[in-house]
Amino acid sequence: MTLLTTWSESGPETLVRRTSDPVEIAEALEPLGVRYEQWPIREDVPSDADSETVFAAYGTEIEKLNEEEGFTTVDVLGLHPSDDPEYPVKAKAARAKFLQEHTHDDDDEVRFFVSGSGIFYLHVNGEVHAVFCEKGDLLGVPRGTTHWFDMGTKPSFTAIRFFHEEDGWIGNFTGSTIAGRFPDYDTIAAGYEADRAAA
């Protein structure tokens, strides 16, 4: 289940919204032009499934979205903790790539989470929206939207990525330090898990 937390851009001291209700989340994101959907979860797909397995499992949904949006490239990106001694280096580099505020001029940023989780932070109209996405969630961030993404210090996710442009992911960084002023993935995930355990 997704969690949406919204603050004033002035800082996390001013909480505007915190909800895990899918209807409320969709209603809050729609005015921003953000696409939010929940696709059926395929429990038989391993968390670290390869591209072929993922495409086979979600072929119908991928085809439907491609017909609606005209995407030219679809791929699968996965990163999961392992005994590989290179994992910590890969994880740190992958996290750093997306962690600073940026925009995309020529493409939307559309991701479907096959497994695991990550947080998209949308900086729009004087507010910061942290969208905690988990397995089954699809989020589409419109081109030109100022945002960043945090996968945490121990990334664990598999996601389908959709692109209109064949060049794939190209970020235009704003140079702002705003990302460092808001709770990161690890902080939000820990609080979310505590809330669910208490429920």
C-alpha cells in the first residue's frame, strides 16, 4: 500500500497531509498531473525476477499502457541486497544518481514496482509530496516536474520503466539542496513499518 506525505516546501515541520488511502492519494496527485495506479500483484513472480519473467507476467498491463501513452522503450531495473561484495558500491552509486532534485525535459518518469519499494519526492506548487511506492504501485511523474527519488541505503526493488524517448533516463539537476532537508527513505520506511505493526 502506498503512503503519501505532503509538507510545505519550507520544511517537514509543516505537515499538510499523510494518508495511505489509495483514493485520497489519487485525488491529491491528479491535480499535479501525476498518474497513480495499482496493478494486480503477481505473487508467483520472484522479487528478483529477470526481465523475461516480468514481461511475461505483466504483458497485458504493459501493452495497455503503451497503447495509451505511446512509449517506445520499456525495460526492467532491479537492485536487491546480496552477498556480492560489489552490492554496497552499486547501491550507493545507484542511490546517489537519483537523490538530488531534477527534472526531465523530454520525457515523463513512469515506474511500476514489481517488488520492493522506493519514494518519489515531488516538489510542486510550494509543497513536497513524498510518494512511498510499493509492490503493485505505478507512478507517472510528468515531464518538467521537479522531483527526486530515494531507494534507501539498502535498495531492494524491481521496477518496470517506461520511456517515450529511446535515450532513456536523462536528468536536469536544479542544484538545489532541498532533498537533504526532508526525511529520507530509511526514515519514512521505518515509521511506516512501525505504524503498520501497531495497527
